[in-house]
Amino acid sequence: MLRPKIPTNPTPTGTVMPLPVEPTAVVQHTPAPAPVPSVPVSSRPVVQLTPGALIALVGGGTAVVLVVGAVLVSLLLAVAVTAASVAVCAVVLRSMLNGQHKHR
């Protein structure tokens, strides 16, 4: 029921048939000289920010910084609470063990 189906590949015959090579004619074309532009044209795209897009960009950046900051602060708080609880457990265990040694 759950057996994998292995595809059957044709067995190789051992003889290799070379592909026929057709010669191609080599024709050299001389490219036409490119016209010289009077004003240098930049190949980079021009990005123009409107005031609305600039405000949206600043707002988005601020939101990202606030969210990342809140996550980092909450992680730091979780580590601090964990460390404090481990320290309290260590003090309680130490006092319990010292109390047992004094009663003997």
C-alpha cells in the first residue's frame, strides 16, 4: 500500500552516437558609430520623493524602530525576571540546606 514506486529507466546500450555538427557561416558586421548625446544621460533611475511619500517613509521608519525597540526591551525584561527568580530559588535552597546541616 505504501510502497514507493521506483521509475524504470531504459538501460544504456553502451554505444554513444555523436551528434551531427553543422558548420555555420561566420559573418562579421561592423557596428554603426553611436551618436554622441549633447547632454550626458544617467543610466540610473531617478527617484523623486513627494512630501507625502517622505512623511510616509519617516513614519514607517519610526514605527519599525519602535516595534524593534519594544521587542528588545521585552526580551531584556524576560531575562531579568528569569535571573531574579533563579537567584531567589538559589537563596531558598541554600538556606534550606544550611538549616538541615545545623540540625544534625
